[in-house]
Amino acid sequence: MKRLLIALVFTLTPSMFFAQTAFDKFDGMSDVKSVIVNRKMFEMMGNVKSQDSQQYLDLIKKLNNLRVFSTNSSAVSTDMRSTAEKYIKTAGLEELMRINDEGKNIKIMVKSGAGSTRVRELLMFMDGSGKNETVLMSLTGDFDLNDIALLTDKLKVPGGEALKKASRTKKQ
């Protein structure tokens, strides 16, 4: 029994230190473009002397992870959609807004933080419906939704225009 317990502890320990998300399976796929920025990179970016605005530097220090996956493959797009829908149900995300524009269906979901505009997690899924690119973006940290437009401008995130609309909508 003791050996079983020790084996179980050693088996589970790595997963606690190297937490994976539901979306990591898309990283490295040949039909998927991905951008993954981890907390260490955000910390380093926030400490670099830069001409960027102080608001931007303060924001990136509050971010933990950014994962953006995009594809034009209909099979991968279908997999992304089903993975995102499963994740939304289990992660306790609430819908912030939906946009249907020129064949693109965009859903923006959040896990709220302490204040009315504070966000711990933001998930955006943009379904291109075959002709357009499908984008899945996950952003975690403790940040203000109103600062997202600044981030999307600087990092040139696909689907950034939809996020700008979300930040303006939440302000009102």
C-alpha cells in the first residue's frame, strides 16, 4: 500500500508543476498557427525599458498566459469548436458578448475577477465558417477588461477588433 501511494505521488507531481490547458493539443499541429506567451515572458517585457506607455507595461505584468491558435482547416476548426464548448462548460466562464459579422461568429467569454471590469480569464473563439480563419484565444491573469484594446494593438492578436468592441461594451 505504501509503495502504491508513493508511486501515485510521483506520477501526479509533474502534472501539478506543468499544468496543461485543454487547448495545448493544438500546439504543434501542422495546420495550426500558434502563439504562446507565458508569465516569465510577460514579466521580462514589463521590466524592459521601453518607449511603450506605462499603462501597457503595467498591464503585461498582470498577465499569466496568452495562447492563440488559428487554422484554416475545417477538421481542426471543428475540433477547436468542440474543445472550446467543453471547456466553457467546465471552467465556469460567462458570456461577455457574441458577434456575427460577415460570416464570422465570435464568442467572448470571461471568468470575472474582484471588480466589475476585472477579469481572471478571457476566452475568445472566432469561427470562420470555412472561408475565414478560425481563432481560439485564451488569456489568463488578473487584468482590467478596459486594457485589452491596448494589448491587442501591441501584440497584433488575431480577432483583436472583437476584443476592442468587448472592452468598449463593458465600460458602458
